[in-house]
Amino acid sequence: MFENPNVNPINPESIFENTVRMMENPTPHMNGATNGDKDAPGEKKAPPPKASIDYEAMLAACRVRLASPPQSLPIMLWIEENGKRYRFGTIGDISLASGKAKSGKSRFAQMLAAAAIAPDGRAGNVVCQLPVGKKGIVIFDTEQNQPDTWAGLDRIVKAAMLQTEPENIHVFSLRPFHPTERLAFIDKFLADHQSTVSFAIIDGIKDLVCSINDENEATELMTQLFKWATNYQMHIHQIIHQNMGSDKERGHLGTEAVNKSETTVEVCRDKETGIFCVKPKYCRGQEFPEFGFEIDPETGATSPVGVDDLPKHAGNEGRGRKPNANPSDFPIEYHREILEWVFAQNPKPKYAELQSLVRVGLERHGVKIGDSKARAFIAWMSKGINVLCCPSNRADHYKQMC
């Protein structure tokens, strides 16, 4: 099976030509104007344009009356445990999986996809029933390269107990492209296939925005997901990373994704046993019990793991981090995130202000520190990884480096 994969690798020359075109015709997110940028000090931000609506149509369509109960939304995905089914995903709604890096979020999404294409609609603890006449599913992978994305498709087909790739699954690797291009591609594909596709997985919603801490981008993306799910009568499952040092989803985008999703699960992997654990965090339906699964390395088949066999310490990686974690424990992107928030609060902080804001910024990421550790973070940001420009005199202003 898949011994000679017919993979069409992305042409590096085409990527170069595409990059040149983007630089010659920059989008609003490029040319130094990302959504993460803030207005210059003293410059008033223009108010957003007033929306034009059909008030009468919205009045008739949106009012909820007790005497007129709406039709229930069809459930597409369930978690089954001990013979009982728990609602996971409905048509017209969205769900979310979060976890640390390499914790098994994509493996869980692959289990969902496998259940969707399996002849019996099952994979592990997941049961899926696609609507009649809309059996198509699509996976948009924004993080992995084509070979790794292909390997994921191979696992899905094996987990579904199929010998060949079925016609109703579409998988795309969108890593080389700009967030606005990824979003435009997804929008076009879903519009063109709205009559056949009822389930979409977006593995990496962070890569559909330029800044995960931009409230407007987060709101716009969640609104777009709901439009797709509602207008095209489909379910959308999204994946996002958690912060280091806590189990909180990253940035404003993560907060919005949790708030808007009907089901949010946390996925983790036990390094000793290789067992993946799935825990419900927030459910609009009845909360299902924590469950585990493992993948047969030979066949790719997904097998449920009994509750008694679940690792007692599963999911605790990162939660035992001491509040005074060392600056070098965090990757550079997290330091950039913290500084992005710091300078959004005060574009020209002096040292005392910077120290206080760094403490608050880290606490927002679930890491509590004192003043001495805040000074260590500032020193690491400026001298260790060069993301902060320090003045020669502490009485002067600090600047964020690009």
C-alpha cells in the first residue's frame, strides 16, 4: 500500500516566483503593515465602516420564539465510550483540539478523518456519519511539508482499513504560502465543493492569521469559520497549540477558538507508552469520559485504550513547570509574542515599565515570575536572542526588534 506514492512536490522555482510576485504586489499584511502593527503614537485609528445589513431579513431569520422550536442540527461526530455515544461535532458548527507541540493533535484529527471515510464509520473511539450525498472531507495542513502530509494521509487510509485512497478525501499541504493566500485557497475550495464536502479539518489555524494576538484577526477568522460551517452545511475541526507552561490555548486566537467551539479537547501523548490521551475541556453537549488510543506501527490501525491502561501522568507535561522557568526554556516565538503584547500596551516603555509589563505578559501565558526573573527575561531577550533593543541608559526608551 502506497509503496510508490505519486507525490507532486512543490517546485522551488514556483515558490520563488510566487514570492517575487507577492513582494511586487504586496497584500495589506505585507509591506510592513501586518495586523500586529499598532498605530503611531498620537495617531487616531479610523473607526471601522458601518455594516450594511438587511434588517428586516435578519429580524425574521434570527428571532428565537419559544412556540417555534428550531430544527435540531444533525450530529456528525460522536465519541463512543462503554457503548454510549457523546456528541462531538454537529453540522453547522466547529470543534477544536489543542495541546503541546508533538502531543498528538494531528493524530487525533487523523482518527476523525479515518472514521469519516471508513466503511463502518468508525476509528478508535470516534463514530462518524456523513450526510447523504455529501460524503466528501478535506484536510488543510498549514504546518507540515508534503512528505509529512502524505504520511498523514497514509495513516488515515490505513486506520480506515482501506487498501487505496478513496475519492471522497482531499488533502492539501499549504505550508509554503502566506496566511492570506491560504485563507483565500480554503475559501475558494469550500465554495467550489459545497455540494459534496461536509467535513473540513484545518491543521493549524494559527497559520491563517498574521498575529495570534490580534483581536480583529481572531474575530474575523472565527466569523469566517462559522460562515463556512453554516452556509455550506458542514463541520469544521480546527487545531491550535497551547502555551508553554500552561494548558491555555495560544493568544487571542486560541481564546476565541475555545469560546466559539462546541467541543474543545486536549490531546497529549505519554512518552513511555506511546499512548495518546484525549480529554474533554469544554463541551456544549454532555462531557464524555477521557479516553486513549494507540496506533499500530505496522498496520496503522487505531486501537482504543481502556481507562485502566491510561497513563496516570498523561497530559501533565509542561504543567509541572516551575513558576520561575528560565528564559531559555521558551522558544524565540514566545518571547516575540510577549514583547508584541508589551509594546502594544506601551510603545515606549522605560526599564521599570518594561519589567512590570514582561511580568504581566508572562502571567498571561500561565507563567508567574518575580522581579528578578523578569530582569533575567529582559536580559535574555536583548542579549541572548536579540529581540529587544536596549538603550545605553536605562532611563531611555526600549524598542522591539523585528
